[in-house]
Amino acid sequence: MTQAISPRQAFRHGARDAAPFTIVVVPFSVLFGVVGTEAGLNLAQVMGFSIGVIAGASQFAALQLMSENAPTLIVVASALAVNLRMAMYSAALSPHLGPASLGARALVAYMNVDQTYALSVQRYEAAPPLSTRAKVAFFFGTSLPIVPLWYAGTLLGALAGTAIPASWGLDFVVPLTFLAIIAPALRTRAHVGAALASVVAALSLACVPWNLGLLVAGVTGMIVGAEIERRTTPPGAAPRRPA
């Protein structure tokens, strides 16, 4: 019989599993601090952005649109579109963390980012199973190396500003981060189809102003993925949770 994992052990396991992501989280957050400062935001605004939004891709998208003087509605809509995946993340985590307390679920919702979600949902679906308390502890463990370093990296980048040489090429971290997260998740036809459809749509609509093509690409990917899931799921079988 497999020994149950305690919440304390689950927390340590989560922190251990998330540790490798610090390699990309730090330069990613530093880059945002630098870019935010160069765009004219002061220290409080840059930090408020990272602490309040805590979603790198949407932060960069919103910042770019703000620098282009796009209408506020476009900035907000684009940022929300980039973060639509968080709704799917929440749906996948709900069966596991739904029984947790309201306070715990509120913190999970705040710290539900790509890395914490990907690590947590993979662990929840693996063996041995975890209790609800252990699942919550594991999630918070994954947040430990990610969230504080996101704040610290943003602060470092904002303070350093233009002192960081352009030759360092920190911008390579943005695609690298998402490749590291997405690649292992492409486990089914629906996942692959959704990814390919969104990429094709985004590239095809790259000429659309204010990055509005991303809105269409995101919706297109979800529609294609859902349709492939519908066609490949046997009648009466429960559809697979998003991963």
C-alpha cells in the first residue's frame, strides 16, 4: 500500500518541481521591468502591473499597446484575450481544488499562472493520489519559487532600466518560457490542433493593428481544440480535462 503524502511533503515536492522554472522566470520578469521603465512607467506603476496582473504575456501585450496609444478598451480586451487560457486552467483545477477553503481558492486563483498550473495538474493526475489539503499544499509549493521571483525580477529590471545591455538579449526568454510549458502539454490531437490553429491564425493576422489578430487566434484555437475533442471522444465517455 502506498503511503499517503502529507501536505508538508507535497509542499516541498511542489517547490522542488518548480525550481527549474526559475531559470526563465527571472530574466522574463527582469525584461518586463526594463521594458516597462523604458515605456515611461515609474517604479510604482511597473510593480503594480506585475503584482496586480502577474501574467507576463498579457503584461507585455498591454504594455506594447499602451506605447502605441491604443484605446483603453483595446488594451484591456487584448490583455484579457491573452489570458483566456486562465479560465481553462481554472476549469481543470476545479475538480481537484474545489473542496478547499474559500481563502485557499482565492490564493490559488491569484497565483494560477502557466507554470503553477502545468506542474499542479500533471501531479494531480499522477499516482499516488493526493488529499485535497496535499493538493493545495503542492500548488502553493509550486508558487514559492515562481511568484516571489517574479516580483523581485520586475523590481530589479525596473531599477536597472537601461543599464542592462541590449546585447544580453533577454527578450529570447519570452518564447522560450512558453515553449517549455506548452511542448510537454501537447499530448492529444485536440491540444496539437488547437496550438496549430492558433499559430496559423496569429501569423495570418499579424498585420491587423493593435494585435487584434491575437483575439481571433485565441478564439480560433479554442474552437478547433473543442471540435477535435468532440469528434475524437467516444459517445458516453467523459471529455479529457485541459492540460
